[in-house]
Amino acid sequence: MTVLDLKIDERAIITQINGNKDFHSYLLNNGIGIGTIVYKNYSPGFSGLISLTINGKMISLRQVDFQNIELVQI
Amino acid sequence: MQEILLIGKPNSGKTSLFNQLTGLNQKVGNYAGVTVDIKSGKLKDQQIIDLPGMRSLRSVTPEEKITKDFLLGKLGEAQIVFTASGTNLNDDLILFSELADLQIPMVLVINFKDELEKNHISINMHSLRDITGCPVLLVNSKDGSGIDELKHYIEKKGFKIPNSFCKSLYENITDQGIENNYVQSLSDGTQPVNISLHENDYLKRQKIVSAMVRSAVTKGEENEYLQSSKKWDKLLLHPVWGIFIFLTVMYFVFQSVFAFSSIPMDWIDGGMSNLSAWASSTIPDGWLQRLISDAVIPGIGGVVIFIPQIAILFFLLGVLEHTGYLSRISFISDSFLRKFGLSGKSIIPLMSSWACAIPAIMSTRIIDDPRERMAVIFASPLMTCSARLPVYAILIAVIYPNDSGRFFGSQGLMLLALYLLGVISTLAVAWYFTRRSKIPSNKFWSLELPVYRMPNWRNIWINVYQKTKSFVVEAGKVIFVISILLWLLASFSPKGQDFIQAEYTKYTASTEDSSQMNQEAFELEYSYLGYLGKGIEPVIKPLGYDWKIGIALITSFAAREVFVGTISTVYSIGSDEDATIIERLRNEVNLETGEPRYNYATAISLLLFYVFALQCMSTLAIVRKETGHWKYAIWQFIAFFIMAYLFALAAYQLLS
């Protein structure tokens, strides 16, 4: 599953990150790597953004980028 | 002088700490070639340097690269005050562990003591000191608690090299011994990223830091401190209410820049006029008197008059930023702006441009993507700023005379059309720029939504002071010089004063027309500027303009609103009411055709010229300052001039 499938207030752990090296590197610099626990806050349809809580911070990424992050709900 | 570098992740309260340590004893300098502020200030005999926030030593955004390069260039010399947000230790200490591997003496400062207390988080400082091996202090940069202890450590040089965390990951055992390539692995940003090494490194650090935080920090329910922010976000990011609140807030900001600045701007304007009159009456008659009263004082006035707008905009932006709402505004507007190659971070500069492009261009520093930032700097002067309003008002009144008393009329529709044209052209230029520019762009976009906090007023005021000072000092120099240059061109004639006087006497004797030119207008006609106006007449004639309009185009290069004043002078009009100006413009006859000079075609052509032309030297000066060189300012001027010319030409040729 991806973040897009996660419902609001659900938690999941990142199991795989697809995409190129730059994307991996970008996510790592934002504290997002394999094994990171994410918590979905909200994803207002109009914005095309998804807000997650990651390592105690609320971070928003664009939906298109989230498609490359695979996770398992916990 | 010993250098102390303030380093931390974005939103860790680093700049607040810097302000607490240095007060107003600060200096802002741009890093060579890149427009990022590196602030430095003094604390007794120590130099405190506030570097842009960074997420990791491996980050590649321009600001983070600056911090990394600066830091690696100071290895062995500098010491670090590392700022971590008390509520985000798990994340912030990963960067701390990277710095620890550089073996630089450090003090670890845990900030936002108040938020720790509010969220029932307690930290065992002894345990953290033992694990890290360096001094650890708990401070609150908002109210200054714990700052004295930090100052004590800085003054007594109580920094210590922390325990290395993961440096061994980069050690190779060679015949010569152990070789460590950690620093080399960081400094080569042009090489492809070794993602597995990066990932291993990150995971290892994350594991160590998590264990460290678990052993030293006791906290209540996880993410408890985020709950209140999340509740607010449910309202402020709501698909309907969120947008309504956003539009209301933006209207307030936009309106405030106009409304609250008008009175102080009038004071400055009036004060400068009085000063000019005083200089004129006090200094003995001659060129020096005219230079001071007609060029130096108005030149200074042309700079300081923008202070209220800049101060108000940056004050309001500061409040929005400190409370955390600025990020929400970016969140809400991202989807719309993405269609034009921009992101939500561009919304504030773009909307600020409706008031004035100068503070708007200065506020583009909140955009972290270099290409997007340059696109906004390039396109935002096309938004209809307040200086265009006097020009629009007069020209619209000339072509639509009978509109008074109607709520919906041609005048209002024309003004609306001009505003819309400004918005459309801004977005179109930004779209084109982001597609054609070779400036590096961040491929990915993320936005941290910070927790809602009360604004730190002290920091906001320091920022307002710094931004205003920076404008006055940097852009002011250019504006001042160009003002004097325009004055010289308008005040001196290749023919000499005696010749002009004799010609004027002849002219007044030969005409009894009550609308004859006054001496001021006559002198302007014979000035270098007058000759310039006549010189450019063949170029502007296809647009429907004569040499008198040419003079106004040249003088309004200083600022668009100067058009009105120049037109008043050129047509021998005193500085009375607008109605008189409008009447005179309506009555002005084109001697070649016998038709009104300001007919529909000419007025529309002029309006379109002012929609596009970059007739504002202050904007050019601030573009130069923000981009670091003249290249973009010159391109912008030329490109907008060509657009203005072509649109004005098309309008005149089609309508006449």
C-alpha cells in the first residue's frame, strides 16, 4: 500500500521507497527512510498535498511523490 | 576573533537564539553569489554566526549547501552551538550526530523549554551530557531563559568535542593505517549520491539517536504537542473554511500594506517637501541649491517613502511566519500555483506585489527553490502595484469621462481589466520562465507545517529593522544616484540659460493664449531631457505618443507615478486638482491630425505600456540586490519594455 491508501489518523511503517537516488536522498534528508513510522494527518483534495507526522514533525509532500513510498499499516 | 557557528534544523529557534545572544549588534551579509543571509553579531570578543537551517550534511538545497560549505571551510577553527527543538529531539539529533562526526567542539542547546513543560516532556540533562560528551543546555530563546548560562559557556570557551557516533562507517583500513573518508564523502556535492551508504548512515544514526532519546527523555503520549495544532489545522486547512480564512487573511495583509502605510507615507512625503522648500529658501540661489532641494532631498525621499510599506509587510509576514500560518497559506495555494510552475511558497510575494514589488521581491527569500524564486522575482513586477494607480486613474478618467455616480461603470471595468491583465501576464511570464530557465530547481517539494506558536515580537521587530535597513542602504544607493542623474538631465540645457530666457520672453510676447507654457515647462523642453524626449519621438510615434509623453516616459523610469507630475509640468499645469489635469489632457490637440492627443487609442496604448513596462528604478535596484548582479534586472527591463512596446503598438494601430 502507499500513503494514498492510508486513512486519516492511521499509522504505517515505510517498507520500500521507489524512484531515483535523488528522491531517496531528498526523503532521507527530510527524515523519511525505510523503517520510518508515519501517521496520516489529512489530505485535502483541493491541495493535492498530504500531511503526515514523521519523527514528531508535520510534513507535507505532493501526492505524486507519495506514490513511490510503500508502507505497511501498523 | 573566535567564531561560534549557530547550526540547527529549520524551525529549531536558531535565529531567536542568535537575536538573544547578539541583540541589535548584528550585521547581515549575503553569501558570495547566492542571496542567502548569513548573519553575524558580536558577543564580547566572540563572533556569532547564524547560518541557514539545514536538514542534513548531505542536503543539496542552495541554503543547506552554503551552511555545509561554510562549516567544512571552518573545520579546526570554529566551534558550534547546535540548536535542537526540545519537542523534536529524535529528528534534530540526527543532524547533531553528523556534526559530532566532524569532531568540532560543540554545545548542544535544547530549545523551547516552555513547550517541553507544556507537553509534559522532561529531559535528563546529565544522561544526555554523558551520552553526547559535550555540554547540554536547556534554553528558551523566546523569553531568554537559560541564555545567560549559554553566554557563560561561550565566553569561557566551554565547548567540547562530542562522542563520535558513526564515523567508523567511513573508515577504511589500509596499509598505512585507518583512513577516514567521512569529510570527503560530504564535500563532493557534484558526485552521484551513494544511496546505500547514505541510507545505512541514516538508519544507523536514527537507531543511535532513538536509543539516546529513549534513555534521556520522558514524555507523555506520543505527539501530544501536535494535537492542538492538528485541531487548528482541521479548520484552517478545511476545503471550504480554510480557503475562506486564507482569503480573509490575505485581504487583511494586502489591505494593511496599503491602508496603514498611507498616513506615514504622506508624512514622509510632506516632510520631504517641507525639507526641500526649507533648503530652497535657506541655501543661496544657484545650482547647489537646486541640486539639494530638487535632487538630493527628493532622491532620499524616494527611498525612505517605501519604509512604511516594507516595515508593515515584513511585520505581518513575521507574524504569519512565527504563528505557523504562513506554511498553511503555502499549503492551500500550492495546487493552483503548480499549474504555472510555481508552488504555494510563491503566494505571499505575488500578492504583496499588488502593494509594491520592492517588499514583494525581498520576501521571495521564503521560496527555497532557486528557479521558482527567480521566476517570482522576474514576474512579480507585472502585478499591478500601487504606483500604477495614479497613472491608470488619470488615463481612465480621460477616456471615460461620464462615469460618476454609477457603481458599475466603464472606469471600474477598465481598472479591473488592467488588474486581471497584470495577474495573467505575471503567471504567464512565471510559467515561461520556469520552463525555459536553466537555473537549478529542486526536483521535489515538501513543506513542514510547524506547530502553532505565539509570535516572538522581539524577533519580528529585529527582522523588520534588518529588512528595512537593508533596503535603505542597498537599493537606496542606486535610487539616489539615478534620481540625481534624471535631475541633471532635466535641469541643464545644451543651449544655456540665457538662450532659454530670451526664447521664453519671445514666446510669452508672441502668444496671449491663457494656456501658454509656464517657464518651468519651457525650460524642460530645452533641457537635455527635452531633447531626449524629442529624440525618442520617432520611436514612440507609432504608439501615438509625442515628445511630451516621451519626456514623461523617461522621467517615470524613476517611478511610474512620476508620469502624472511630469505630464502636469509639461502641459504647464500647476499642482492643483486632478480634474484640471484631466481637462488639460482631454483638450490637448494632436497638431498633425487636429484630433485630441489623448484619444481612446493613445490612452489605451499608454495604459498597456504601463501595465508591462518596468518603469521603477527601485524595483531594478532591489532585483540587483536580491539576485546579486545586474544581469536579471537588465533582462527584466528589456523584456518588459519589449512587451510594453509591442502591446502598446498593437493597441494604437488597431484602435486608431
